[in-house]
Amino acid sequence: MGKMRENPRYNVISMRISDEERLHLENIMEKTDRSISDLMREAMDYLAASYDRKDYQRKAA
């Protein structure tokens, strides 16, 4: 039986990428010692923060 996790992740998202994009991700994985899932989560957080800043700037104008 598997380990019980504090924050289990049940949702799976897949996407198609080119060979060039895959190589780019693999290079980043080697340099950072992180998984593709970790890199995608970080990218998603970065994009969310970026959109939040743009929305804030739009409302302030």
C-alpha cells in the first residue's frame, strides 16, 4: 500500500510538445534537479502572479 500524502494530487493534465520543447525541459530538469511536474507548477504560479499584476495595474489606471 502507498504512502498517505498530506496534499494528494489526483488531477492529471497532459499536453503535446515538440521534440525541441522536450529537450529544453530536459535541460532545465538536469540543471535544477527538478521534475517536469515541479517545473510546470512553478510556471503556472509565475503566470498566475503575472496575470494578477496586470489585472491590478489595469484597475489602478
